[in-house]
Amino acid sequence: MAPTKLAPTKFGVGQSVLRKEDDPLIRGKGRYTDDVAPASSAYALVLRSPHAHATFRLDANAARGLPGVLTILTADDVTDLGGLPCLFNLPDKPFKAPDYPILARAEVRHVGDAIAFVVADTLAHARDALEAIAVEWTPLPAVIGAARAVEPGAPEVWPDHAGNVLFDAGIGDKAATDEAFAKAHAVAEIRIVNPRIVTNYMETRAAVCEYDAKRDHFTLTVGSQGSHRLRDILCQTVLKIPVEKMRVICPDVGGGFGTKLFPYREYALLAVAAKKLRKTVKWTADRGDHFVGDSQGRDNVTTARMALAEDGKFLGMDVDLIGDVGAYLSTFGPYIPYGGAGMLPGLYDIQAFHCRIRTVFTHTVPVDAYRGAGRPEAAYVVERLVDACARKLSMSPDAIRRKNFIPPRKLPYKTATGKVYDSGDFATHLKRAMEIGDWKDFAKRAKAAKKQGLVRGIGLASYVEVCGTMGEETAKVVLDPDGDITVLIGTQSSGQGHQTAYAQIVAEQFGVPQERVRVVQGDTDRIATGLGTGGSASIPSGGVSVQRATHQLGEQLRDIAADALETSAADLEISDGTIRIAGTDRSISFADLAKRPGVDPAKLNASATFASADGTYPNGTHLVEIELDPATGKIKIVNYVIVDDFGVTLNPLLLAGQVHGGTIQGIGQALMEQAVYNAEDGQLVTGSFMDYALPRAADGAPIIFETHNVPCATNPLGVKGAGEAGAIGSCPAVMNAIIDALWREYRIDHIDMPATPERVWMAIREHERRHRL
């Protein structure tokens, strides 16, 4: 018999419970990695290449003799270490990953490539030593940009990867797609660039490594998205030691967005230095380190075509995608364009589909997962293409979407790329977004704006993504001696609100306030396993594990209580942290159960594991209305509406926060963010916040957010992942609104992200020049 569920009026699932983790954070009592400062720590800095491609000779002898310098590691000191691994390969056409060394030897391949690791008693002494290292550089030709990398005669990043191509693969049915185009009434085509992004979380990476010589054991404190994966890769692949020799602890983590999920060079170097010196060593990145030392995101060049019937029906879709992976292969780097391509058909009933995917090397920082990891790139392509189809056939963007949406009666629906959408009602969230956004009266607003010398545009994006497929996640739920509940789980919060979300799941079954539920994450000694947090999997997978473990613990506590109360377990109910005989005042508290003599300690905890084989498919519609000043090119968002389907909402406040945050990130990419490398010498031009813009509150707009939820049929909680959705629907919606404005006024049908004022202004001036206006 399942534990009695309380009506979730206060603590449980579905309630807008305030985040329990916020109070200490806003009071300045958070504990981040840089706050960890063991006594007598040494301090480390990384010497990085100023060149995108060069050979070099390094002499650190003079620097080693400077005051306070404890050691300087170069490639010669880490020859026994393995390189950083890539965990993805093609299933049917394996490729050979080039070596990703912990320190570069003789040749560097991107600005920021690491060549030495300096450790000193103070940061000031470390900086002095860094500047004293003599390096003789011989610059070599560099290639920048995915499209340039595949041009004949382009400089090669790796000699054994001709033409800079890591792999050239296809998904879908090319013959069927060619046939669809052969009988098409019309063809719409776009070529778009999804620019490279610097991930710029609030807290830069940091790590502290302590070494216990007696046990030959490391303790690594690090701001990461997953302690177990990080430990396993560092130990098994890089340091080549048993995983039992390292404990990884993750304290508070100030943002991650995928980029903190991966192992980095500094973590292995800290371990080497700590063991060599028998001393704790600490490293904290400054923002400059982040710009050239942490993996970056996006960076695709895509040509996409749609075969159209006369009535606007999509007959087939053909895509050519070039994904820039940078100079080395980061953990999941080449998977991002390949996996993302599986979502290119979007929410549409497209029977014939083919995509050619090329991943290419350039002399740039490696690219890996960034909020959405390939799915935002796919949604951007298909939603830009759908608007191009509408213009091609003189249809409205909403009409062509409704014409081609997969109808609810066809669900579950297997796409041409093999994804199975289990649930949804796509036309309904489109309709609702248009109602909230007052689509029908847009023409009046556009006319009023024109009287003021401004141009209005309105755009849609109806997206779908797949998430929750990280693998198995195990939760352990424990009854503490004081009657409180502890949840131990291998996910890792970096701002999502796991402390609150998991507490609500426990409260749903035990009726305890969230203050009595403690969530422990990020400690490989206390938690047996964990995949970390990524791919919006924490609630779809970890949440199910917590629910099941809580249920099992409740059954075990009921058995203990039945013995204590001398009754049948079937007569007991659980609420308010007590177990009572239904209909009576006879009860026993959780605290008394925990202290009851003779109780098997194993009965006071329970574990459960869950993995989603099918994933979940959140979807929704973003509607954006913008105002454009043709004199300056400045874009202002005047209306933003989102209607999403997340299956079941665990906590509306947490959900809104995730959606708002992701949406602002998408707005930033659409309007201002871009990592720009000089095409001639490979320098990162936008290497600081002086040149790289991030969105502020004034760059967004008040967001009207609603849900039209259809429970997920493949997830026991009915939830669909929500952490990345805002970043997926936002870019195409904003850009479609901008192009709508440009098309209405100037018949300009293309502009790439970011749509900066300069870029918009130049597009208008070029139009005027061509048409002599």
C-alpha cells in the first residue's frame, strides 16, 4: 500500500514553494569554490598561448628561481598523463580523435592553449613567474570559421584530418528526400550562421586540490555540474589512478549551462602539483581565462531547404550543416551538431528528411554543450526555414505552421530522424500565444509605430526539444535521527533549485515542510553514483528516483511503525512526519521511529534508480514583437509571450525562473552575443566584456508566460524537462520578428545573429543603395 498523499496545499508537487536555497545566497552566506581557502595553500596560474597557431620553445629556468615560486609544470612534467577524452564517436563510422594534451608540447592550436602551470606561495609571486617564463614563438597560418575551414587550401589544424574534417556523416533518407524535391511545387532555402558564444556564467571556474600523502589520496573541491563524471574521467583517463584515490566535492556552483560539466586541464595539473609539493594548491580563473580556456558554444553554418506542395504542405527537408568543434575535441563536442540534427524536423509532419553533417577543426577554443546543446541550433534552423516557406508561398507564418504541425491524433509520432514524440497539442499553444500577444491587431500597432518613424515586426517560433536522456540516476532517501529527511543524489544544482524541487517531492508523500528535507549533492564520498546535471535531466530522471526512493522508505517505515503500534501496516497513514493509525490519535513520530531500539538501520533508508530510455519532449510557442529604429538600427522588444508544454509542473516559480533565464540568454544571442576571431591571425577580438556584450534587464521585456501542459506519457512523474527550453524558442522567435519588420518595410529577408544595431543599420542602408532610395 502506497504512503498516503496529502493534498498539495502547502509543500507538495505543483505548488509555488519559495526556493529554500535563496536565503543564504542573498545574505552572502553561499560557499563557492573560491571561498575554500585551506591554510598554507599555494596558488596557481596558467600560461596561455597568445597565438592561434604556432610552434614554440619554452625556458622556465629563470622563472623557477624567483621568490615564492614552488614549481612550474610544463609538458615535460606531465608526459605520464593521458589527454582529455572525447566521450562520443560515430556508431557506424568511428573517427580518431587527436590528442588533447594537458599541456601543449611544441605546438599550440588556439589562443589560450595552455603551455605551463605556475605554482607559488602567493598570487603575486605566481604572476611574476608567469611573466618571467621565456617563450620563443614561431607563428603559423591559422584557419578561422567553419566555412573557411573546408575551403581548398585552408591551413590544416591536424595533419591526419584532411581538409579539417573530423567526420562527414548523414542522417535520414537521401533518396526519399531527393524524390520529394523533384516533385515540389516550390523550394524555400536559407543559409544561416549560428554564431559562436562565450558561455559566461556568473562564477568563473575554480578548484582546490588537497593531497594526503599517507593515504596517497586527493580531495578536489571544484565548481562543477557533476562530481562523479569529473572524478572518473580525471582518475581513469588522465591521472591513471583508481577512482578510490580521489574525492570530489562540489560546493555552491554559480551557473554552468553545460560548460562546467566537463573536465579541464587545470584539475589534473592541480593534482600533479599538490602531490609533488605535498601541499594544497588553489586555482581560480579570471574572466580572461574563461574567454580563452573554457569550452564555447554553438558555431554552425547551415544551409536548409524545404520542398513545398502548392497548398503549403512540407514534402521534404534537406540540410547541410557544418559544425565548428575548435582545435581539440571537448568531452561531447562532436556530438552536439550530430545529436542536434535529430531535432531538425521540429514539430512538423515531414516524411522525407536528410541532413549532411560535417564537423570541422579550426584554430579556436574547443566547442561543446551550451544550454540546449544542439537543440537550440536545430530549432533555429527549422523555425527560420518555416518563415521563409511562408514568404515563398505568401502564406502567414501561423497558417503554414498549422498546416504542417503533427496533429494530436498522430501521437505518439516517430519523426524521420527516429525521435518519438509521445504527447503534445502544438496548434493549441500556438493559438494561445497569438491570443495573448494580440496578433490580430498587430497591423494597428505597426501603423501607429510608423507614424513615429519606427518599424514593427512580429515573429513566432514553435519549438520542440528532447531531454532527460543522460542515463541512470540514483537517489538515496534517509530518515535522520531527529526525524528529518536527507536526500543524497548525484545531480548537481548550479542555480536550478534542486534543494527545493526534491524537497517538494518528499513532502508530497511525507507531508513534511521543506525545512525538514535536506538535499546532499556533489560529494563522491557520500554519494555512490551520479551523472551530474545536464540535458534538463535532473527532474525527469532524478526526480523520479527521489519519488520512488521516498515511496520505498515510506513502506519500510510503515512496517516499523506497525510493530511499534501493534497494528497492521495497511491501517497506517503517513502525514506531518508521523505515522498514525487511520481514524485514531495513536501515532509515532519519524524521530521516535529513527531511535526505536532494535530497528535495522538498513530500514531507515531506501534507494531507487531511474533512467529514461525515450526522453521527454517539451515544446511550446514563443511570440515576439519588436520595434526597429531605421535611423540607428536599434531593436527594442516590446512584447514577449511564451506558452509551453512541460507535461506536469513541479513548482511554477522554479519553472518560470528557468524559462525566463533561458529566454534572456536567447535574446542575448539573437541581439548582441558573438565570439569574434580575427580571420587573419586567429586572435579573439571579443576577449573581454569590453567587446563581448551580455544582455541586461533593459534588453529584454516583461515576459508573459503560461503553460498548456499535456502530461508526458513516457515519464512516471509526467514531467518534461524545462531547464533549456527558454534558450531554444527564443532565438528564432526574436529573429523572425526582426526579419518580419525588415521584410514588411524593405523586402529584406535575411539577417544573421546577432542582429546588432550596426548590422541592422547596414542592411537597411545596403537596401537603400541598391534601390537608390
